[in-house]
Amino acid sequence: MSIFETSEDEARDLHPRFRLIYGILFVTFVVLFLRLWYLQILRGAELREYSEKNRVKENKIRAPRGLMLDRENRILVDNTVGFEVTISPQYASNLEDTSQEVGKILSINPKIISDKVMQSKKNGSFMPVSIKENLSFEEVFRLKKIRIDNPGLNVDETVLRYYPFEDNGAQLFGYVSEISKAQLDNYTKKNAGKILLQQGDYVGQSGLEDVWDFDLRGRDGLNFIEVDAHGRETSTKNKVLSELRPQLEVAGKNLVLTLDKDIQVAAYKAMTEQKDRIGPRTGGLLVMKTNGEILAWVNTPSFNPNKFARGITKEIWAQLINDPFNPLRNKIIQDHFSPGSTLKPIVALAALQEGIVTSTTIVSAPGKMRFGNRFYHDSLRNGHGDINILRAIESSSNVFFYKMGIQLGIDTLAKYAKLVGLGSRTNIELSHEAAGLFPTKDWKLKTIGEPWQPGENLSNAIGQGYVLTTLLQMTLAYNTIATEGKLFKPILVKKITDEHMNIIKEFSPQPARDITIPDENGAFVDKKNILIVREALRRVANGERGTARWWKIPGVEIAGKTGTSQIMSFSADDIYSSCEKRPLTQRHHGAFIAFAPANNPEIIVGALTEHSCHGNVGSAPVVRDVIRAYFEKNHPELLKDKKSIKVETLPDAAAIEEINE
């Protein structure tokens, strides 16, 4: 500007600029006015309602799972009240700080907490994310103290699954834990339209909890509370809140099982507290009524499913999966084993029915026999002499059954094994059941690519070789002998009821077949032959040379068979050496399957004790104790002597049963 220009000239030059500024201000005012008019006049009611809804927090009320009860309606699996801490992603404005404070109180890595919340936020930010359940009172107190400074943090009551028996029956009952992402996708596809699950929900992961999850889980409810900007509950009145209708939770259905609580407790005690030279057992124990109803189901070692329901730690999980004795496995149906001498009664049925022997046929059973280029040894070094089939089962002669195997052949043996249910699943209402195996010539040729060798008939006839069975299969097979021919389908659930115990559905025992009636292949067993084998089993526990004669119950006769399941072969020089002196992993398993009373059976018990060397000292005393507990409860009048047999009656090393190569 020149020194000769006046202030009026300067104002005249700036006037266009002022007009531009005034124009911009005017347009801005008009835009703001129109926006406010739009928001407050046109959409005011709608946005107010939205704002009020945004002050309402939706809470899921977890429905209690249905109970599991025993046959007398006593609780086996229950629910309990606990506390859980959650973080609502929509209100968690200081997630990192909140994760740090919560992690310090709960001893959880803060990154795990923040990652879990952020992962959930991707699927929607309105559902609270469960951080930990089953909080201690101290944790609840400390979390509530920091809640006011950590938006979105809440401590709520919840329902927890509770297993009062802890380790006892854990593999049967199963456990619940939070659903994984992969499971969530599978559940959504499998149950489309029936059930809606979300991340954070708990589902059955194994056992009955898994198989009956749909019936047990019930329907979750919803309630609504008004919250402030930090997600904290307020007491102001909200019109929207009054219009929302809470949804009541619906408890899951109850399962009334066939189990007997008293027998389940006795069975677990027999496996874990047996006081003799073997000590606590590792393995499986199954107790069943002769109509197929399961009374007790025990696997040892076991685990405490409460730890899963309350959030298992990585350390405990690693300990369980690395345990060499596999506490998570349901050994009764998942682990198959060589049945050893417990197979001999089934071979006896085949030999009798095929007319190879009768009850009076005498067969020479020396200490060893030559077949082909090798010797096959008996269970006794000097053999059993000239014996019939009754004596062969009573004293468990190997040579006698070698000879039966030679004359029967593997395909004929397989025909009778199939008849009593060996080598196929029982279809019990549990997952992961193993089918087992009973070989045939065609099976070996197709699977291994080699023809069947005649010498293999011998080892398979005494329950070794390729034969693999589960404890459940063997117990059911013996039950066909106890019931004079009826093969029952095992049953675990008697009733499904609602929370008020009104019956929704009932289940009754069903025979799968009667082996005295020809099947589709024409195979059957005459009742007279079944009774011969049943008498032989009675002699096992009561005869002078019976391999289980040490385990009598005065007043109640037991019938059954001991067996040794080899886990490795030994040379001819080593087969008679002491099993107990071998390393644990080289010791054979012991089995005993028995029913009582011998001539009018009500109950059948099967036990497999791992690395116990022999069925007569490893499994027989366990089975005896359970049968005794059953009769003390149900027929005390039959027992002549209430005192248990003393430990001194254990057989000495020279009397121990078969080796069963």
C-alpha cells in the first residue's frame, strides 16, 4: 500500500474479503441449523429412542444344565453358584489398563485378556466376554474395588457345573468347557434352527455331557439393565427399559442313569484303595446288571472334571495329556486289549457246539506241545495231564485250547466270537468306542497282505495274536453265558425328566440277540452247551484248582474267568520267570470277569488292571469286593460271613495263574 493511500482506500480494498468471510459464516450457520433441525425435528424421536437403547445393557442369564441322577434319584452331577468376571467390549475404553489390573488380580497374562476381548469384538461388541469363572471371594472383592475405574468390567453371578464325585466316574460323566471357534462352527451347522451358541458358552466335551449335550443344556435367558457411559448400572428410569421383556432361562433336562451311587463308590474304592501287594490299580472296572443296565463305571487313574468347568490351567492340561497312564481316556470302551484266557470260555462254546468235544471228552494237556517248528507252552510248566473241558477252563490250560484252536480254525472261531459281540461296537451311548478286532483269513489277507498261518490258530485261541477286545465287549460276552444266551445292549440312561422330575422319555433294557437262535449265518449255541461253560466258570472261583479260588464270598458263589493279557512276548527261557520282577512296562495286564450268584446271576463285573501281571491277584480281588458290596446292599441275608477275606489268603508266587503265551 502506498503512503499516499487513506484508511478508506484500505477498507475499500478489503471489503470483498469480508463479504467472503461473512458468506462462509452464513453458509456454515445454515448447514448447522439444517442439521440440527434434521436431527431434532425430523429424527428426534428415533434418535432419542436409539440413545436410550444404547443406555440399556443386555445380559445373558446362563441356564443351569440338567442334573445327572442315579437309579434312586440321588445326585451324581450337579450345578453350583459362582462368580465370573466379564469385560464388555463396547464400554472398555481403557482395555490395556483394564487387562493389566485384572490380570494382576487373577494371575492371568494381560495380553491373553486383551486378545480375548478384541477377538470377541470382531463378532460384535455388545456381548460381555467371560474372563474367568469360579472366582474366589478375595478375587471378587479386589475386582469390585477396581471396577469403578475400569469401564466395561463386571463381576456377575453364574451357574457352574459341579461334579461331587470328582475323579470317580469322570470319564463316564465327561466334562464341560468353553466352546472353541471350530466347535462353534460345527454346532451351528449341526443344530441349525435348534440352538444358537455364542463364543463364551459352555458345552459338553466328553462322556455323557457330550452325547446328551442338547438335552442337558437348557435355554439361556436375557435381562436388561440401564447403564451409564462407562457400562455401570444406573438407577434412572428409562422408557425403553420398561418396554423390553426379559426372557426367563429354562433349565436343561435331567438324566436319570442306571448307575447305583453306592456301587459306584464301592467300585472306585476297590480300584483305588485295595490293600494288598499290588496296591491301587490302573485300568477299568465295569459293573452291570444281567439285563444290560450299567451300575458302575470306573477308570483309573482319573481326573477332576471340576477343573475343566472352572477353567483349566495350561499346567494341569499338560500334566493330564502327558500322563503315560492316560487319565483322560475312557479305558472301558476306548482301549482294546488281548483278552488272554478270558477268551477261553468263548472258544469252549465253539468247540462244544461244533462237536469237537463234549463235557466228558478227555484231552491230553502236557506242559508243552509241538506244532510245526516250534513248541507252544502251557500255563503250568508240567502241564495239567488228561483233562476235560470243565477242568481246562477251571485251571486255565493253554495246551487244551491250543488243540481246540487247531481243530476249529480261525474262521469258525470268529463266527462264534461275532455271535457274542466280539470285534464290533456295542453302540453304547458314548462317543469314541473302539470296535476291537477278531481276525479271519480274509481280514489278514486284505489288511496285511499275507495268508493265514496254521500256527496262528493256537495263539488266537488263547486270546493272544491279533485278537483285540474292549472290557465292555468282554463283559457283555460273559453276560450271554450268565443269561443262558441273551446278548443285551448296554444301557446307561433310564429316563429323561424335566426340572420337576416329570418323565419326558423312558428307556428299557433291550436284548440285541439270543445266541441260542441261529443268526443270519446260521450260527448259534445250544443252551446245554452254555450251561456246561457256566458250570466251568463256577469252578474257576470255587473248585480245588480254580484260578480264582482265593476270592470266595461265603454265602454267594461267584462264577468267572481270570486272564493275563500279554503286552509283549518272551522267549521259552523267560516265560516262567516272575512277572513282578520285570520293569513295569513289561508286566502283563490282569483281567477277571465274573457274575453272581453263579446259578442265578443278577450282576456281572469285569475288571482289567494294567501291569498287574495276573488276573487272579490283580483283578479278582477287586471284582470280589464289588460283588460283595452289591449283595451287602441288596441281599444281605445271603451273606454268611460279614467279614472280608484277609490279605493272608492271597496266592503265593508258585500258585499264580496262567502265563498264556
